[in-house]
Amino acid sequence: MIFSPKCRHCGKQEVVLTKIYYEATLRHGGVLHTFGVPDLEIPVCQACGEKVFTLAVEYQIDDAFKELS
């Protein structure tokens, strides 16, 4: 996974890949779905908590939604 170690929000170089529980919301078929994604691997700034949503993160969320169907 490629991401900058520098946070776009606070500017500190404290962004690290972290596993978190994430509650996602997606619209599918005109219906809004809210579901949990356990162990989402996402870059997070350790200084301010800002999450960095990369393409790899989006794929994990999509895969978790597909598992619900």
C-alpha cells in the first residue's frame, strides 16, 4: 500500500498503517447500508487521528460489503 507518511491534515510525519474497526456506509441499489469492517488496514495519523482513504482501503470496504450479500 502506497501512502505518504506526512499527514495532509496536520502536516506531521506520523502516518502509519493501522488495523481498526471501521463503520462504513455505502449506497447500493438506492438504499443506504451501514456495516462494520473489522480489521480494516488503513493509514492513520498518530498525531491527529486523520484516516487516509487509499484505493486499497476502498477495496477492503467493498469486499466487506460483498460478504454481507
